[in-house]
Amino acid sequence: MTIDEVRQLGVSEIRNRFAAYLYSHGLAKNTVNTSCTDAFYLLRNNETLDFWLLLYEENFETVTKNHLDSALHRCSSGNIDVNINNYMFHIRQLRNFVIGEDAPIVQPIHNDIAIKSIRHKRKDLPYPSIEEVKKYLEQWETLDNYRLQEIALDKLFFKLAPHNTDISDILLKAATLNDFYSTNIFSVYPVAQHILSLDIDNRLSSGDVSLVDEMQTVTINGKTKKLYSFATKYCSHHQSEAYPIYDNYVDQVLCYFRDTEGFCEFAKNDLKIYGSFVNVLNRFQKFFGLNGYTLKELDRYLWQFGKTLFKKNRRRPPIIG
């Protein structure tokens, strides 16, 4: 589209067409909703900016990052660098749609990192399929310790303490996750204080994936900690279909099939940026014909598959509540 055509269509129509474009690439509803919100962040938060002209800017990357840096310093209390990466991801997708670039829906974020190095396939690693997922889901039903822990977490997160406006509720949930998942958080109280300060309930309900990147950065005893996997677990146990869990086993499985099957191009560090991680999972799901399974079921499969086949001794109840 030309810039004049974009201006004539207006924001609502562009957003609707952008959503249809994302759905056509197999992305989940919550991911599409997040993209259709975050891609227009600068339009909402910089009234002096000609947002449509920005998408056609020759130095798009540099200029957009500068505008985001300025807007986020005014409007956000979270991690500025992380938020810039998140918003850039969605604005890039919008730009690709508007100007008609034939670019992959999930793009590498770290351009200075080698994206892909083809590996030899391991004969002991079965190809992802409906039959493989079914096998691991049936196996999950036999794991009483993990299955009952998840039932207990469901009761805690959905019935006893569903909201995040009381520090005692947050402490209870954070401490329980820390124990069940062995996340090695030695001081849970600062984590609970941080979660309380983010006022997260509405964002959880809307499936705002940028919340994970804000939640993960916590100061404990004067030191900044990155609790990325814990943040994905905390959000996931409130709404599993919007927030899949990041885990080292899941990371290894995704990277292995990236390198052997080429289902998607991404740098390993992209999986530590949550919006990118969710999109990579959606691409994995679509590529291997697993759209009939929920993200919760996919997580159970990926974790058990990675735990069994990558042989790493580490306790982690497989997910979601």
C-alpha cells in the first residue's frame, strides 16, 4: 500500500486487516490481540509523530527505536530496553504488512547473532507429530506427582487467590511456584512486591505478553535478577493459553528442530524475549500440524520430550494451570 492509501483506510481498518494478516500466518488469538495493540504503541503515546510516515522511513529501525526510547521513558516504569525490543517486534510486523514486504512473520531480533547452523539429525529424536504429542499427553496422566501438583496450583491460582492486589496472595503463589518448580529464588518477598507494583490483573486478562518481560527483572538485596522462566510460570498459571512456559528443555527442543527442519529462523537469545518466544511456538505448532492441541498441551509434550531426550537432571513440573 502507498502511504496515501494507508491514510485513507484509517487506524481501525488497518488494524482489522493487520489482524487478518497475522491470523493467515497461523498465529493464536492472544498473540494477534497483543500485536494489534503493541504495534500501535507510538500512535497512542506520541501525538506529534506522523506514525504512518514512520513506517516508510528509510532509517526505520534507528528512528523508531529512538521514538520508543523517548516514549517509554515518559510512560513506562519497566525495563526500557526489553520493552523497546518487544514493541519493535510488533511494529516491524505491521510495517511488513503495510508496505507489502514478503518477510517472515517471526524475524531475527539480534542481527549480530548467527541464526542457524544445520545439525545432523539424531536418530533417537522422533519427528513432532500428532501421534508423538498424544503419546506424551497419555504419559503425563501417569505422572501423579506432577499432575497433582498442577491440580493444587489450579486451586491456588483460580479459587483461593485469583487476583494480584494483595501482597499476601502474591507471596503465597510465588512461594508455592518457587517450591514446586525449584526456581531457586532465595527471597520471595521482593518478587511479590515487584509483581504487586505492576498492577497485572487487567494485563493478564488481555494476554499482554509484554508483561512477562517487565515481571522478570527484580532487584533482590541490591542486585538485579532476571527471573524469566519464573515470570512465564507465574503468568501461565493465571492464563495458560496466553502465556506458555519457557523452560530450558523447551528451548533445546525448539532450537534442535529449527536447525534440523528449518521450521522458523530465530536466534537462540530471541527465545528470551517473550513475544518472540510465543511466536516461535506458534510457528512450531503450525509447521508440524499440531494446531489441534492447546499451548498447554504443547508445553506438556515439549517439556517431557526435552527432559527424556536431552538428559538433563533438573526438576520442573510440566506446567500450566
